[in-house]
Amino acid sequence: MNFSSSLELLAFHNVAYTIYAFMIISVIAWFAYNLTREEKAKSIVRIPFYTYIGFLVVMGVGHHIFTYNTIPWVSQDITRHDITPDASYKFEVGKHKWINMPKHVTVQCGQTIEFDVQSRDLVYGFGLFRQDGTLAMQMQVNPGTDVNGILDSNDILWTFNHNGLFDVVSTEYSGPDAYDRETGEDLMKVKKWLTVVGCKEDGGKK
Amino acid sequence: MSIMNNLMNGTNFDHKSLNALQKVTLRAVVMSFLFFGLVAIEGMIMRLVQAHAPIPDQFSHPEHYFSIMTVHPIVGIFGSTYQLVFAAFMFLVPFLTKKPLYSIKLANAVWLLITIGTALAWLSAFFTGYAPLYTLYWPLPADTTQFSVFGGIVFIVGVALIMVGTLGFIYNIYATIFQRVGVHKDKTTKELLISGFGIDGMLNLWNKLRGKQPYTKEPALALPVVAIFRGTVDTFLDAIVILSAGILVLVYLLFDASGHPLNVGAVDALLYKNYFWWGLDLVADGLVLIYVAGSWYLLATLITGQKLFMENVARAALMLELLVSWMVWSHHLLADQGQPEMMKLISGEMVTAFELLTQGLALFITLVTLWKARPLKMTPELAYLLAGLIGFGLAVPAAIIQADMGMNRILHNTQWIIFAHVHIALIVGLYMTLYSAVYVLWPIVTNNTRMFSKKLTWTHFWLYLVGGVGMGAFAGMAGLDGMLRRHLYIHGEFNTYMILAAICGTMVLVAWFLFLFNIVMSVGIKGLIGIFLPAEDKTASYGIEPETIAENHKV
């Protein structure tokens, strides 16, 4: 199993958590019903205490092992400083405006791109959203400088495996000036900023 | 009895019969539920804006919308939840230890300080549009190009008053626990400390493993008091962090007002985030979980009248929860690329995963304690307790899922986090537990006042439960579709989910109104006013045996 995009992961997560939610509600409801009954309830399944504790430990730790092995951006993120990207885009943000940001970026399928965003003043976010509003990826953009006054990097590597058109949205609140005070329009949103081309219909290189 | 008569005089409530401890408890409870109404209305305004409902334009203006979002958690967490929890614990500690509360005056100061502080923060946001959100990410709260300096100062003073009130609560709790009177007359401070930190529970387990006699058969402090003792450690640390962050912001605002602004770049934004989240997370992953576990244990034992199942394990688990709560803050910084990867892995993922164990253990112990006492009558307090278990049963795994480097990349700052996790944990998990405590303690604190209507109680229960879970679910689904939590949407982008969430939110609001109506009809307006009049009986303790409560639940 491997999730090549956030959409696949979110769909899996949605189904898995919904099943769990119904399960836990049903278990407590069954428990509540039998709590009030005079006759002894028949156990559907008998789980020894240490099995239950073991299950919790396995779920807690196993969840991270599962995602590490199935979500490609986890290991890529941890080792990103040892990976040479196919292309790199470095720009700044300040006073609620993107500065020196390319007007448009085109990415070939399967390319690994580095985005390095530096903030001159506040905490912002950098997120890529599909045209249907779903989130492809994001990071926080913290302000700050080193001892020489050079702005701190906020860098992320991302590999694009599906064709698409992406908007840029600041995913962190940076005050009401990020919006038009009258209309409420998001002034930091850059529509159709990035295009991915060259993938097969179901993802992956042609 | 006519409706009007009920409205004025209540059922059989007599405020003159209440002692000082009962009155100070009820004062904070009243303020807590009034703030709950305010927070529910604020929440509904935000839901209606996001659902593109035809409401006045001003609510959609960014400064107004985000000022509501700024005070919403301040009013909800501090004005309502803190007040209710503090009120319950300042009553329970004397009740369970059979000792007087250290100071009634201090208890009065606590609810007054929190009420005034919350009101100041709210007024600042309402009138000046001060809106850095509760996260106060540096340097936004000191950004005077976007916010009024005066508004910021009032807001920070308000939050500081809340924290001073919190420190007053902490002092009162520990001073009461360490008082060497009554059953603790012959106990040493060391014995009380060992019991308070649950070390006696651990030693009992250790001795059992070695086949030796237990370290102590009768621990100095009852288990719920141990939970209060330990949760209050986190409450203290959290108060210090928020207070110091507030002082930092205040210094910058005051210098700005004097015409000599300081350089905001002198404070490292990421380091500040780490410090602030360490403190703020002690609320979410520290005191809330510990207090809740303690409350479940207390409620389960009071409702069943039986000893808690696996009490030593429960004591030891509370200690583990305390240690875990100090080391999990990095899960809030998984999207911060400057955060060291090892901290993300260890603090953000691995230690955080322990909460599944500690909370799962608390759930298990509570359920088995109830099960062993079956058959039980399904009273409101039992139903609310079980609903509280559902809330955390849903919210804690949601937290573990998102506290993952893979998942966080696409869930961070989305509505999933704040609704599927936070709102379900608070509205369903925490508040259902607190409602259970309210119904358990109601006869004790009000001297057996009859509740006006049982039908209203059950209507409140179902409306609140379905509305709370529904709102969390629908808004959480919007988060999975990419809806951000701290963002203004004006084109109805997530309308379907937002309309459904607004319908469920309305159920929560209506449920609150029914609950309040039921309470007012039970105590009457005269009684309500009477709660705030000085108590004739200055007694600061309450000595009803807990076993009497259990009798009401036997079939």
C-alpha cells in the first residue's frame, strides 16, 4: 500500500475513522443498554486486560510505522537536506504579500520541487490547494533571522505524481490585513499558481 | 405550582440554607454557564458566516470575524470551563478530604477575577477588534499596524487577571490538601506529597510484583483528589507560561504606546511558539485529560458506591499522564520546518501516542467499575458520564491520527483539527463529564433541590449529544476537504458541510437554553439572586457521606 497523493490518504482516513467512530459509539451504546439489564449480558468477545493494553500500544506506535512506510513525504521530509531537488523556488513574504514569487510554476510529473519561503515579519503559511479546494500540502512560514540578519528558511520538498492546477493560500492566520477589510476577499491567495503536467490519468509518469 | 411561581421561587430551593462553600461554588457555576451561552452564540455566528447565511454584513468583516474567533476560546475555555472545573474542585476537595476549604474569600476572588478577566478580553475584542487569536503567534499580538495598542493592553490585562485567578485556585487547592486537620491531622507533608503524586500507588504495584505487603492499604488522599492534585501541577505551569507570554506582549505594547517601539525581531518566533505551545498544551493534553480521568473515577465510584477497579494502576497512570503531558507539545509544530526532526518524532509523535494508552486505561477502568456494579438505573448523571466517554473515545484517537508527520502535512490548521478533535473533546467529552458532575453534585450543593423537569434534562442530553457529535463530524469532514480553521470563506466554498454543522450547532445552543431554563425554574430568580448574597452560615466544608449518592442509582 502506498499513498501517492493527499487525496488517496484523505479518502482512506475518512473511511477508516468513520468506521471507528461508529464502532466506538456502538460499543458504548451496547454497554449502556446492558448496564441497566438484570440478566447477565453475553460477551461478544472477551478481551483480557493486557491484550487491550497491548492493542493500545500497537495502535499508537504502529500508526506511525504504517504512515512512515505508506506516505512518501514523511521520509522525504526528514531527509530533505540530503536530497537534491529537480527545481527550487525561493521567495519571501511580508506585509501580507508574496515577494519575488514566480508568476507561475510548471512542474513535470514525478519531479521533486523545493519551496523555500522566508517571512519578513509575521507567521504565515504556505499551502497548495487543488481547484476543488482540497489541500495538497502545506507548511508554516515563521519569521526570523540568523546572526547575520539573513532571513530564516522554511523549506519543504514535494514530489508531484498527479496532473493538476494548484492555488497558493497562506495556511496560517496573520491578521485581518490578509483580507480585504470590506469584502473579506483573501488578498494572499494566488490562483492557479502551479501546474503539474505529464502524468497518467491515474497518476505516475507516462 | 404555576410557571411564574416557579420562575420566581424555584421548586424547593432555599438559598438561605446554603453555607459559604455551597454558595461560592454555585456563583462560579452560574457564571460558567452564562459564559457557555456566550461562547455558543459566538460559535453560531461563525458557523453562520461560513455557511453564507443572510446575517448582517459586519460579521463577515475580517476584523470582526477574527475578533470573535479570538475571544471564543478565551470565553469558552477560561470563562466557562475553568470556572466550572474550579468550582467543582474547590467543593470536592473539602468534601472528599472532610476538611474545610482553605479560604472562602480566595474562592470568591477566583470566580470574580476570571469573570472580570474574561469580560475585559471580550470587550477589548468587541470594541477595538483586537484579534491575534488565542495562539498569540509572535509577533502578531504586538503588531500595532493591525491592532489597537489600547485594545491589546486591555486584552492582555484581561488574560492576566484570568491567570491570577487561576493561581488563586491553585493556592486554595494545595493549601486545603496540605492542611493538617481532620483525617489528615497526623499526616506529614511528605505522606501527603507521596500520595498526591501517586507514588504510593506505584509502590503498591511494585510490592505486589515482588510478592510483598502493600506500601499502604489506605492512601492518604482519595483517588479523585490525587487527580486534582496532579492536574493542578499542569494548571500551575500553564498559568505561568500564559502569564509570562502576556507580560512579554504587554511590555511591547506599552513601549509602543510610549512612542519607543521595541524590535519584535528580538524574540525568536519559533522558540516562542515552542514555549507557548508547551504551556498551552498543558491545558489540552495535561490538566484536561488528568482532571477528566479523575472525574470519571469519582463519578463511577459515586454512582456505583463501589471501589474503583484497579485503583493502584489508576493512580500510577495519572502520574504517567502528568509526565507525558510535559513532553508532547511538538505535535503542534509538525508543520514547522525549522522544528528539529527528532523533537517532531519523539515529542510530537511517540510520546503523544502514550495518550492513547493513558486515556484508554482511564476509559477501561471507568467502564469496568460501572460494569461490576450492574444493574444500574440509567439516571441523567450516568448517561452524561457515558456520553463523556464517547466524546473522548472519538477525540483522543483523532488526536493521535493527526499527531503524525504524514497526516499533519494535510490536516494541520484544517477544520478537522479544531472540530473532529478539539470540539468533540471539549463539547462532548469534557462537558458531558461536567454535566454528569453537575447532576451528581446538584443535590449536595443545593441541599436536595428538586430539578424542575426531568424531560427537559433528557431533551438537553440528546440535543446536546447529537448536536455536539454532529457539528464535530460535519465541520471535521469539511477539514478533510481542505477547509482551513483560521480562515474566512466568503463564497460559500464549503456550504453543505457548514449548513449541516450550523444545524447541529443550533441543537447545542437550544440544548444550553433548555438546561439554563431548567436550572432557573428549579432555583427561581429569587434563589439565583440569593446565591450572590452573603452566606449566613460561614461553614467552608461539607460532610455528606459519598455513599448516600450511590443509593439513588441502585435498581
